[in-house]
Amino acid sequence: MHVVDYYTRPNGQTPAIAWIDNLNIHEQAVILAKVDKLKEEGLRLLQTAMMKPVVGRSNLYELRGGQCRIILCHEAAVDRFLLLHGFLKSRRRETREILTACRLLDEYIENLD
């Protein structure tokens, strides 16, 4: 089993969980099933359509379930996945959503000290 955590911001908010909570029941079931699969398979999911790397960031990945997407970071040193930000697929919004996840990752790294 791989470790999968949800990023919690310094203000106590957990963006990925808040996003999942706002999905309808079907979408929640789909994306949570993909998170469970991530726990089982880890980076092997890159060999499937369920996960793809985010272009331009070596440790960011997109976990896919229908129209639902979660951007996550893989911390190789501890083999841990950190779920950062979720969104519904839309060509017009995808770049903006990835930038939001990158900002959350930067915030996470800043607060490690």
C-alpha cells in the first residue's frame, strides 16, 4: 500500500477534500475509487488512462476519473502521494486549475521548514 494524504493548508482548509465533498454522489464514488486504486498501485497507474504526468512539473500528476481530476504530488523519498487540488475537466480551465495546484504545492513546501 502506498501512503496517500490530503494537503491541509496552514489555515486548516483541505482543498481536495472540500472539492470532493461538493461533488455529487456518483462523482464522489468515481474519484474516491481512483484514490483507492492509487493507494494500491502507486505510480504504476501511469501505465493506464487513470493517471498522467503534469507537463512542466516532474513530481505532479493528474488522477483522472470521468470528468473529475485531482492534481497530486509524489514525494519519492517517502513514497507518499499528496492530493492538492481537484477540479472538473474543462479545456478553458485546466491551465488555471494546474496553476492553483502548483501554488498549493509551493505553499506546502514553504511550510515544511
